[in-house]
Amino acid sequence: MLELTTAGESHGPALIAIVSGLPAGLVLDREAIDADLRRRQQGYGRSPRQQLEQDQVEVLAGLRHGRTLGTPLGLVVRNRDHKNWAWGMSPWPPEGEPEGKGTKPVTLPRPGHADLAGAQKFGLGDVRDALERASARQTAVAVAAGAVAKTLLQEVGIVVSGQALPVAGADEAAVDAARKDRDTLGGIIEAVAVGVPPGLGSYSTKESRLDARLAAALMGIQAVKAVGIGEGYALADARGSEAHDEIARDERGLHRTSNRAGGIEAGVTNGEHVVVRAWMKPLPTLMQPLASVDLETGQPGDALVERSDVSAVEALAVVAEAALAFELGRAAREKFGGDSLGDFVAAHKAYLERIDWQPR
Ligand SMILES: Cc1cc2nc3c(=O)[nH]c(=O)nc-3n(C[C@H](O)[C@H](O)[C@H](O)COP(=O)(O)O)c2cc1C
């Protein structure tokens, strides 16, 4: 089973991922992983931190001479900004006088962020102890893991991509206007997987339904508030005759004449492109802060203002692409198994022959 475990704080020393369940013999390309990390840092409306970070992956385990060993893969993305937070975010009790960032406790929680609920839940006096992990900085290492999953999927002809749809958060003029007003924006992204054979996922249980798993994977990304598969919301307002994808047959086998279902029916892929959308709320850190209450004094005050993006929807597209790739990678590993890449690819090939299916 392909699994991802991550750890790391936004301004801590590093972000860490362990990817287990990869077959042995998969050739990874460091440049391809770093290219996705760079894509995640781009997009109009990002904070200056992105220039500072220049994320690159380090591999500490599970890889030898560029090939996976079939053992847990250990990935690290260092936070270059940590040098400015070395005292404030020191894992061990810091030595010397407080210096740099993060030395004063945060007591004014931001509406829309993890700050207040995190402080209450964990009994924290310094809201930073909550916000550092809740931050979307951790998506860097999830994108690295997604790039590995994309490499695996490419071995069986599946290609995953993501893009921001043209609403305000992806429009330069709208971003400029929001920045001028010291405000923030959200947006919508679409991620697509082509070459996905029928039969990934299952209708057997709610946990195994691929639509449910993709919804969880996308909703698990910071600031995502709604997820749609295929035409999603629009289907609720359509007639059955306009909502389903009719079945046809030509020289390339069985296929559908439309793809309103986004490639998934009954929790199982149906051979059409897998299409998912995610709706992102406006980012919660405003340079013109919203009202808050000081948790120390109980007095009203302005919410925390910290360096922040105006819009991160282009980045969300890359993070969602990684999430879609990872979940499809998991579903492909369940279906095709194999300890070595050769076993995995051979099982895929035999299956396609049995169902007489070719990608479009
Ligand atoms: C790629 C990406 C970048 C983000 N950047 C910021 C940011 O700079 N400032 C901010 O306040 N929130 C940012 N967020 C959103 C917050 O992390 C998120 O709203 C917060 O953790 C609360 O979680 P929730 O919105 O899912 O409820 C970003 C989200 C993503 C996906």
C-alpha cells in the first residue's frame, strides 16, 4: 500500500516525508521533483518568502543510484528561512539571547486560520505552536511525494496535471487590486489524470470508493472548502438524460461519448479522464487585519499580521495535482501490486489485455 507520512513546521529546520509502498526499481529524476517544487512556489500573488526558499528535495533513504529499493523513501525539503527563526523555532531549548523572528508569543489569533482552535485544543499560550504546522508550507513535501507518484504512474501511461481556472485569484489585475486593498483572494483549480484504466478504486466500502478518497485528499489541502468530481455541483441541477455518460463502442473498444462523471462511477474509474476540482477560500492572513481578541489580556485587538500570500491558487493547482497523483498511485498499487516495478507494469499490461482497453 502506497502511504505518505509528513512532518515539519513552516519555519522549522525542514519538512520531512516518508513514502512507503513504492515498488523497487523505479528510476527517480531529481530535476523532475525539483521542477514541481519550483512550480508550487510560483503564481502571481505569492509572498516574498517564495524567492527566499528555492525548494529542493533531498533523499535520505530508500533510493540507491537513483532507483527505489522497495523500502521507505525518506524525503527532506529544508526551510532556508529557518536561519531567520533559529532561536524562535529551535527544536531544543534555545541558547543565548532571543534574536530573529518568532521570539515573541503570538496571542492574537487570525480568523480563518488554525490559531484559535489550535490554541484551545492543545492548551497553547503561544498561537505559533499551532499555526506553524497548520501552515500550507507543509505542502512542499507533499508535492515532492506527488512527483514520485507521478513518476510511478507514468510507467503505466497515466499523466496527471493541474491548473488554476480563470477566476479572480488567478487574475493579475484582481490580485493587484486585492494587494492594494491589503486583502486576499481564493480561487478554483482543476486537476486531470489521463490514461487511467477502468477499475481503480472500488464500490465495496465507503473507504475504498475512489471519489471519496479523492475528496478527502483534496479537502485535506489547506484552504480548500469544496471539491467536485467531474461536473460536480452542476449535476444536481441537471436531468438524468443530461447528466450521465452514454456507452459506445468503436475500433478502440468501449468508451463514453461524454465525461460528466469525471472518469469515476460508483467509486471506480471508468476509463475516461479523471477530472477533479477544488474551491479555495480567500487566504486568512490579511495585511488589513480582521478583528480578534488577545488571548492573554482578553481585550479586542487586530489579528496577527505575518508575511503572507495574496493569492495561492496557482500553487494550489500544483498541490492538488500532487494529491490526485498520490491517491491514484495508491489505487494503482492496490490494483496491480508487485514488489518490483517490472511486476507492477506486467500486471497492468495483462489487465489491459484482459479487458481489451486502450487509452484515448
Ligand atoms: C499553497 C497554499 C498557500 C497558502 N498560503 C497562505 C498564506 O500565505 N497565508 C495564509 O493566511 N494562508 C495561506 N494558505 C491557507 C492556510 O494555510 C489555511 O487557510 C489555514 O491553514 C486554515 O485551514 P483551512 O483554510 O483549510 O480551514 C495557503 C494554502 C495553500 C494551499
